[in-house]
Amino acid sequence: MTLGKSIAYNTIIQIFGKIATISLALVSFGLMTRYLGQAGFGYYTTVYAFLAIFGILIDLGLQMTTTKLISDPKNNESQIISNALTIRLLASIIFLGLAPIIVLFFPYPRLIKIGVAAATIGFVFASLTATLTSLFQKKLIMQRVVIAEVAAKILFLALLLATVYFNWGLLGVIGATVLDSFLVIVILLYFASRSVTIKLSFEPAVWRQILNATWPIALTIALNLIYFKGDIFIMSLIRSEVEVGIYGAPYKVLEILINVAYLFLGLILPILATAAASQNWEKFKTMVQSAFNFLIIVTVPLIVGGYFVGEPLMTAIAGPDFTISGELIKILLIATGAIFIASLFGYVIVAIDKQKQMIKFYALNALISVIGYVILIAKYSYWGAAWMTVFTEMFMLLTTIYVMGQSLKFLPRLKILYPAVAAAGVMAIPLYFLANLHFAILIVAGGLVYGLAFYALTGFNKQTISEIVTIKN
């Protein structure tokens, strides 16, 4: 197969694979919320928010670090992957093993405590998956990750249907989630073993190399997760499980969107790392600009369109009990847009080894967010949490812009932003007048109007298309 055909094949597989993954995830999410209800979904959300705190201790930034290290031709790919997986497995066993014990001292219902113990196993599998994904990012064969995700989501949906039919309750849903994570890691280990040798490895020199490279990223990710997951954790302690469920529902939808963005960004990091290692700054800046343009084209209509379809979207997906979640998703989509752009700039900062400069900003943001969440959630419940989330993500966007600008003396041009905003404004007109139609019709109509308006405003010209294709190539 020629390079051009290979790229086309891989791209098609990824596109259809992600459509399938998102579709299955949304169907499963809707089934889960309808089955568990507001309080039950609040329990589910609390279980995973609690474990996310321990996830801070095991993340270690290994996915980004491993991708960066194996993108350097001087490093042994199998050696780095094997040692990174061993580090992650050891950290998972140590820190996640504490979760079922520590949760006993929290004022949660017994069912949540049992759920934490069960879900811990799935967290171990998911943590290994995150590190192993680095190999597929580096080789630009993320379609294999998509295959694993689609297979796992089919299994999850089947198990979820069985849970509803046999009424296995919250623990049945958590069990399905654990098996979902297990299937993904099994499939990825199979694919990875076909190209590299993977084994448990303890090589002190390699561990030092990995840990020296990863500790700044690990610290920033830990601080990032404090404010990203801190809202739900704090809410679970001072508000009812119903409120946690109402807030957790739109959060789940946004996590799906964010994971799609990270799939795209995961393809960018090895290219940026290779360009930085070879001092090819012209290629580096071109890639950053192209990725920025693509994210702006996607992010602007996402935020504007979400304002009009948020409520019918959440009602259709999660059920009438979660109509109020549609108002929350309008707010949280603003934060999602900031996350998209800030994540790109964060990857740039990692690629040029300037991640240490971000630590003070992550620490400050974590401190402000925890204080803000405690005050605002206590007074305004999920409304306070949503707007505080917007503030924290906008703060991080501004700081990544500052650090990248200072380090590279370069910032992406904003030329693409103007036609994107104008086209989104045109899109808003039919969405406003057709608000009573089904959300699926609104999404399709909005997408068509946005695309046509964007093209008419010359934003989607030959150069723009060429830049986006360049990202994949």
C-alpha cells in the first residue's frame, strides 16, 4: 500500500471508528442515566471522582513523556515502553490499593464504598492503557486504539443491557465499566506486541531517564486534576447525590468530546517532539498553526451551537430527569473550548521541554479552584461549580499562551478566528428560530449552515485544507 493510500485508509478508519465509539458511548450513557436516575448516577459519578484523586498519584505524566522519548531516534523503543509500563503498574498497585481503605473514612453510603473497591481494578487497566497508547501515537497508527475502543464499547453496551434486564444495579454498571477497560488493554497489548517487545522491566538507568523527564509533567497533571476533578469531589461531600448526578451528566458528555480532542492532539505530539529534537522550528511552527486552525474551526461552532442545543441534547441523551443538565452543558462547553486550545499549547510546551515553567501556574490555579469550588458550590451548587470550571480553564489557557509565547517567541495567527466566529453567528440564526425541532435536526442543520457560511467567508480555502491535511501527513 502506498503512503498516500495508507494515510487515507488510516484516516477513514479513525473517522468511522470515532463516530462508532462516540455513538456507542452516548447510547450507553443514556441507558445508564435512565437506569440509575439522578441519585444513582450521582453515586456512579462520586465513585469515579473519588478514584480520580488517586489517579493523580499514578498518572506521572507517563503518556506524554513516553511519546516524547520514543519519538527520539536515540532511544530504544521497546526499552522505554516496557519500563514505563512497569513504573505505571507499580504506582497503580501502590496508590490505587489505598483507595478502598481510605474511602472507608469518608461519609459516603456503603454502596459507594463498595463501588470504589470494585472500580479500582478498572482504573489499573485504564492507567496501563494510557501509557501503551504512546506507542500508537508515535507510529501514527491510532486506528488500532480506535478498534480496541469500539470493541470495548460494544461489550460495555451489551453488559449494560444485561445489567438493566437483570437489575444488577450500580455495581453491575461498575462491573461493565471494569470489563470495558480490561478488553481495551488486552487488545492494545496484542497490537503492541506485534511491533515491539513488551515485558516488565526494572532498569535503574532507564527509570531515572523516564522519571527525570516526567516529574514536571506529573506535577502539572496532578495539579490539573485537582481542579478538573475537584469540583465533583467537593460537591459529593457538601451536596446531595442528586446534585452530583445532575452536574456529572454533562461532565460525562464533555469528557467524551475532550477524549476525541486528545486523540487528535496525541498525533501532534510525536511530530512536534521530532521537529524540536531536530531543531526544525519552521516545521514546528507550521504544525502548531495548522493544529490551532483546526481546533478553532471545531471549537467556535461547538460553543455557539451548544448554547442552542444543550437542553434538548441532554434531555434526549440522558432523559427528562436531566433537563437541567442541558443548561449546565452550555456553560461547560465554554470550558471545553478553552481545554482544547490550552491542551495544544500544553503539548507544545512539553515538546520544547519548558513544562517546568508551568508548575507555578498549575499550583496557583489548583489553590484558587479548590477555594472557589468550596465557596461557590456551598452557595450556588452546580451553577457555582460550572462557572468556576470556566474560570480555571480560561486561566490555564492564558498561562499556556504566556509560557509558549515567552519560550518560542511565537504565537499562532488569529486570522482563522474571524471567519469562524462570523460563520458561527450565521449558524446561530436558524438555530434560534428552529429551536423546537429535534436536537439531531438542529445539529445537522447547524453544521451545514456553519460549513457553507465558513466557505462563503473564504475561511475554508485551499490553504486551510492543505494545512489540516498536513497534520495527518
